[in-house]
Amino acid sequence: MKENSFAIEEIRRITGGTPGKAYVRSFGCQLNVSDGEKIKGVLKKCGYSFTEDENEADLIILNTCAVRESAEDRVFGIVGSMKKLKEERPSLLIGIAGCMTAQSHIAEKIKKSYPQVDIVLGTSAISSLPRLLLDALNGVSFAADIAEYDDFSEAVEQVRESTFKASVPIMFGCNNFCTYCIVPYVRGRERSRRAEDIISEVRELVGSGYKEIMLLGQNVNSYGNDMPDGITFPQLLRELNSIEGEFVIRFMSSHPKDASKELIDAIFECEKVGKHLHLPVQSGSSEVLRRMNRRYTAEKYLSIVDYIYSRDPGFSLTTDLIVGFPDETYEEFRETLDIIKRVRYDNIYSFIYSKRSGTKAAGMPDRTSDEEKSRRMRELLEVQREISSEHYKRFIGRTMRVLADGKSKKRPGYLTGKSSEFIIVEFEGDDSLIGSFVDVEITGSMNWAVTGKITDRRENL
């Protein structure tokens, strides 16, 4: 930390306290967005202001995603186009951070093929950014740190994108090694933050007026497993629920192999925890799940769903699905359709399998054509569209507690928000309601949202 303090002071000294404007762009998941907010926090301490226009920036940092190779290709395309910016403004600094750079071969590729890049920063090296910036300002041609650290940057102030919704990472990394996933290789093994640090952060956010707290981790259900004297994730939820104030607690993502009855009980018994669970099934075929190394069967997954529905048959569930995993047969795909019909999700996030170099699945034989995979995806989406259209009708007549978070993009004079059940709700209202909880009586439904009218306004505390 002393090294970082010295670097920050030096940056301010050699730039006269105003190093210029920074443009930070984050790709991918919410953990990446949260990392981007921490990067901005470090830059703010160094004296940078921020811009949304890369053409007026003195520093550009791309905070990258590596889940799909197409995401990496996209970033390389953007970096390539920045060569002209660098030629026009040689003093411009360009940095690449995030999951892409955690791969040593990618860092080496950047060094060899993209001389316009000055800084490369790994996923757990955010605290090293002042030192790397100072090196770059002093003329070092390639300042890099992609080492894996246990430092969670507790002292880093985040420059948050919202004034009422905040993400709070509770753990980093993953131990699961699903055969299609690169995350354990780029974010390392599971490392949990101390519960007291998380609780303190959430208490401060609530005290500052934040209304939605999103707890983040690759697998939040395994929170605390790496700390023998730590608490479990359900226990953490109960501790956070006891914090005074009006706010909603959400979390993602959950792995079904660790979705315990203790977790489900905590969701139902904690009034501030959203009544929704995102539970990625990935496939309805136990054989495909075995090839994915998901470590649960379709039957085990359905037993979790049955326990949830035994407590509330209308509980809100969403999921992730992969269509066309290597050598998935049509019969195995049909099992995925069957589980969709059985569970009746409110929403699904579905993807056609994309080969990811560096993962075990990338070497598996795959004799299913891209055309067939696309056909299956269309069939799956049609089934889910019919389910959502019918299933959302269960909310008509209910009054839902909604956090208004913005204007409707399609209906002038209307706002949009999410209920405790993580359902999109559209309702008529003025902009002053944004950031507030309101009670909305549901009068209509679509296959992606419900509509209603305000019955009461809950003022910000």
C-alpha cells in the first residue's frame, strides 16, 4: 500500500495534480462491471476525471471479458482501431485489464502485436494500477502485472455508476471447472472476502441511500468454504438482512450443486432478500450435465425446484441454458425442453455453445451442425415464449413492491423497474420516482414484463 501511495503522489506531482480524463469501458459480467468501478476509484485517487468519449481521453482502459473467444476478438478489434488514436496523440495511454489479460499467452500477444498498449492489468491486480500508470508516464513501454493476488482492494473507493443500485463482490474465482468454462483459469481459485468487511460495506451503502444491493460471485453458494472459521452464504444473507433500512438484497450466481435447503429457507425468511433465484441448469440431460462436469443430475436439480415450490408454487426462477453442447443429441435437447416445461421459468438466458480454447470441452468431438443448433435454439425460445406469456399472468391483480430504476424505452411517460421477484414492471410515473420503491398494482402481462399502476409511493429514506 505504501508503494501505491507513493505512485499516486508521484502521478499527481508530475502531472500538476491533473493527469487528465480517463475513459473506462467494461465488457461482460457484473463482476467485471464492479471491477471497472474499482478501476475508476483508483484513477480518481490519482487525480483523473472521467469521460464517455474515448476521443477526448488521456487514458483509455478496456476492462475485458474472456468467457467467449468472440469477446476477445471484439476487444482486439477495438484495440487495433486505437492505433490511429495513438499516432494522432502519442501521449495517450492505453491499458487493457480484466479476464483476457489474466491469460499469459494473451498478455504476450498484446506485447508483441499491439505496441499501442502501454498497460496490462490482471483481474486481481487493480491495486497495482497506480504503479503501472507511473511507469507508463515515465516512459516504460509495457507496464504489466497479471499476477494473482488475494488482495481484494478493500481500501479502493468505487466510482459507482448508479446512486441507488450497488454491486458488492463477496468472493472471487471458481473451483468448479465446468468443461466449457474458462473462468477458473482467468479468475483463479475461490477466495472469500471477510464477512465483517462485506457487512460494513453494505451498511455504509444503505446508509448512503442505496436501495438495491447485488451480491456477486462466480458461485455465491460456496461463499466461506475457503475460510474454516467463516460463515456460510445463508448466514451472511441473514446478517445483511438485519441491517436497518429499506433495501432489497439480490445475488448471483448460484450453482445448483451447492443450493441447499438452508439457502432456500433464508430467501423465504429474510424479508429484504428478493424472492427470486437464478439457478443455472445449463442442460436438462443428466448425461450432458456429466460431460459438462456440473456435478449434479437433472433429478437433483428438480429436487431443489420441488422444495422451492413446496414453499411457494409461484416463486420466481430464472436460469442459464446451453444449446448444442458437443455431441448433444436431439433426445438430450428434448430433455432440456422437458425441464423448461416442468420448472416454468420466468426467464431464461440461453446460448448456443461456443468453443472456448483452453477448456476441456474444446477438444470434445462435435458432429452437430451449426444449422441444427440454431434450429434447436429457435425451438427452445418458442417454448419459453409460450411459458412466459402464460406464467406472467399469475401476477395480475397482485400489488408488487418495485424499485423504479429508469424510463421506459418504448412508452413515453412510463417508468420501468424490478419487483422483489426480479420481474420487470412498467408503470406510469414521473422521473422523480426513479430510485424509490413504489407499490404497483399489476393490471397486465407480456412475455417479458408486467404492467400496472402505482397505488402508493414509498419515499427514499
